[in-house]
Amino acid sequence: MMNEEELRKIIRRIVKEEMEPGIPVAVSNHHVHLTEADYKTLFPHEEIAPRKWLTQPKEYAAKQVVTIVGPTGNEIPHVRVMGPCRKHSQVEIARSDARQLGITVPTRLSGELEGTPSIKVKTDDGEITVQGVIAAKRHIHMSDKDAERFGVKYGETVEVAIETDGRRTIYDDVIARPNPNFVLEMHIDVDEANAACVGPDTIGHIVPKDKRV
């Protein structure tokens, strides 16, 4: 039987979650987005195919992988291709990847590729050079309804607090990205996740403006 204090704790947690909607935190490993033409150069004999469907509608991690090669010749193999194909090819890596590859990359939102460096991408069947290497800026996908609930607009910067393994971390400079088709989810890279002990069930909460550091 549940005692009164345990019941009160459950009620307080439910009330808090209703008042402060949680945001699932997803960790994004290095990956590539390819145009249809670039994909066909790298994989001339096979169609792009889903390996794992992602949270955002129609997006998936493909079965296909590539090797990325830095200017020093250092390589990172088995980098996942993301689907479906896009209008512009793009490589997203963490800062630790950039050091391994011997390349300096800017922190940008997906698609903001002006002035970004180039990198070689290869498979057994082909090779391309992609001008568009970034370290992804942390951001939150959300529906328009979520944006209204959080009181934020597209491109607005927020702070998100998480608690993991007895450690509280606040991510600042998180960009809100509402879209009618998006599912609520915050994206950070592997380096950011490791530093804060982020796990598969980590939940974040937007810090109210009057409580920001």
C-alpha cells in the first residue's frame, strides 16, 4: 500500500509536469545529409533505405554509411547517412570530431552553410567533396502549439535545464524552431551530452526568463 507521503510526492510531480512541460533530449552523433546527385555518386548501385525512423516525421537514419576524410588525411569511418535526400549536402560533426579530422568548423543551425569548410566524403564506390561542415547549434524542434505553450517564437533563444545523475546542467543559447509538423525534441551533440551525463530518457525544462542566470 502507498502511504500518504508517497502519494503526495506523486501528486506534486504530476502537477509540476503539467505546469512545466518537459522536453525530451536527443543526442545527435556525427552524420551526413546528401543531395540525390551526391548520394548516387557515393551509392550508384543501391537506393537509400531506412535503418531507423527518427522522431521527426519522415526523417530516418539510413542503412548507408560513409567515411569522412579531413585535410590531414585523418578519417572517421561508419558515419551515418540521414534520409531522405536534401537540396544541399551537409556534414555535421562534434568539436571532438573536428579535432580528430584536423578541421575548424563553425557552430551553425542546419542549412546555414555560407563560409563553412569543405570535407571529403567517400565510399567504396565513389567520392565527393562537401562544402558544408558544421558543428550543429543546439536547438528545440517543436510544433506551433508547443511554441505557444512555451511562449516562444521561431529563432528565439532560450535556456534549458536538465538534471542527470545528481548533476544539474543549464544549456544556454538554445534556438527554438517551431514548425507545424515538428515533434517536441531538443537536439544536442555527443560532446554536450557526455559532459552532462545525458541518457536516453533525459528530460529538459525551459528556464523562465525571470529565473535565468
